[in-house]
Amino acid sequence: MLFYNMESITKLRRVGGSVVATVPKKLIDVEGLIPGQIVKIEIKKVRKSFFGAAKGIGSFTKEDKKWIEGKHYYD
């Protein structure tokens, strides 16, 4: 048996009483997978990235910098 590692990130969804992870078509094609085939799935939780979550908040001001440095109490 030959084992190698191909990764994909997918979102779980509920179907009836089960939770389903969809295998992307590209991965199915590359791996030559067929329905009913037995595969091993390794589960790793993905940490959510908040990159870009604060769009439109603007740049730091001089007052923001004072807050960060703890100097806002002295003005």
C-alpha cells in the first residue's frame, strides 16, 4: 500500500443526524477517488484568521499611539 498526503480545508455541514465533510472535485480527480472507496481522514481544527476583519477602521492616530504607550493619562 502506498500512502501519501494531500490536504484540503473544508467546512463541515449537517445532513440529517450526521456531520459531512465534502471532498473537493479537484482532489477527487487528482487522487482518482470513486464513491464507496475507503479513505483515511485526519482531522485538524483550523484556527480562524481575523486578517482583514477590521476593514475601514483607518490608520492609527497620535492619540491611538498614546493609548498603546500608556501615555494617555498624562494629557
